[in-house]
Amino acid sequence: MRNRLHAPILWNRDAGGYRFEASARTAGPRYQLPGLWFSAAEIHALLTMQQLLDGLDTGGLLGPHVQPLMARLNGLLGSADNTADEVRRRIRVLGATPRRLVLAHFQTVGAALPRRRRLHIVYHARTRDEVSEREISPQRLVHYRDNWYLDAWCHLRQALRSFAVDAITQARLVNEPAHDVAERTLDEELGAGYGIFGGRAQHLARLRFSPRRARWVAAEQWHPRQKGEFDAQGRYVLEVPYADPRELAMDILRHGPEIEVLEPADLRAAITTAVADMAALYRPPPADPPLRESPAR
């Protein structure tokens, strides 16, 4: 209890036993017996969660708030069969393409959510390369593909929008209550599309993967409402609903010649154009024409 739970216990030679230190009532951190005890297996599971949490910590984002909890967890880990360092060495969480965040902006967003307060933000929309100021009512934070997004009601556009937190260049709390949106509406408006691009799904993409790539894709979830089946040639045909084709097009292109867009025609045409543009980048420049010699006089 003293070594792992920091209980203020001292050995009393006269009494022949242990007792709580009297000065602990007025000095040092307050102590109380925990209401929950963990087995070695449960502690190992908690450590695994710790490593996953560390993997979500892009650029030291959550460290200042999580470290005190992790310190207590490491103290509990001493009761397990293996040390914390040994278990930590066996777990690795690798991020894909996390973008750098400003901690102060993330903290402001995090404070506005539970308080149900509005935010005034300056936002850089990278697609249009435009900077705008707007007031928003934050609804929920979403961690998607190693980056953070904020689903919010935009009072400028009078509609739901999803904002990349790393694209927020300024953020401050507004002394106005946030406009609340039902979770079902959030899911319908922002969760029905493909990936992080929200909107109600309006299109259905039919994608056919080669037999070699099908062995992987058949086990993947591209969308909660996807459908897939193997054809007679061992190819995998995947149907995916989407509203905005941008992220879906990126996922299609990363599979190269192992995938073919069957439907719809406009998505197939967009991929055809993208492939042609890519090929043009690698096409060697035309050779210079040979020099002609002047005729002898």
C-alpha cells in the first residue's frame, strides 16, 4: 500500500505494527483507499490502452493531461508479472499521416464541448486556400486516420460542418450557449457519406478488385453500409455509398491497377482523368530534333 498506492503508512516499533502517519492529515497529498482493485491481466489490458492512447497523442497533444494518470497506472503495474517497461516494449502503435496541432487551440475546443459554449474561430480551408472567421457550436470531436476533426454547427453557413482542428488558426470561447444538434442528425448528415467528407449518401460506387488484392480488401470496412461479394473469377466487387467523391477517389487510386471502377460513370471518368494526369507527369519530354548541317557552297 505504501510503495504502490502511496499510503502514508509507518512502522511503529512500540506498538509492533503499522499505522497511518498522523501528519498526513495536514501535509502531503490526500489519500484514500481505492474502490477498485485490478488483477495482473487487467493491468496488462490497461497498459495496452495506455499505449493506444499514446499513439493518439499527436505531437504531445494529450501528454500534459494524461501523464498523472499514467504515473499512477505504472505504479499499479508493479503488481503484474512483467514490468511496465517490458510490456511497453512489446506494443507499438504507428501513426500514418498525423498533422501537427496547436495545443492551445485543441484545449479551447475541448473546453467548449462539455461546457456547451460557442467558439469563434479563424479557419483555413485548404481546398480553396481561403481563410474565414466564423462562430460555431461544437458538437463532437472525431479522431479519424490519425487526425482530429470537429463536428459543429456553423452559424455563418447555418449548417453542419466538419472542421480539421489543425486548420484552426485562432480559437476563443464565446459567452453564448451552443446550439445543440441531435446525435441522430449528426450521424445522418455527417456520417452517411464516405470518410471524413460528410453529407447524405447520394451515390453508390461499385468497385472490382483483382483476385490478388481481394484477399485483403474483403476483410476491410470501407463504409458501415458497404456490400461485397466474390465473383466467379475470384475478384471482389465492393459497393460503397458516398456523397463527396474526393476521399473515395484517393482510396481508389492507392490500389493502382488492382482496382476498377464499374459504376457510376462520372466516378469512373474522374478516375480515368486522374490516371491520365498521373501518367503525363512521368512521360519523358520529347527529344530535341537533330541539328541540320548547312549545305556546302
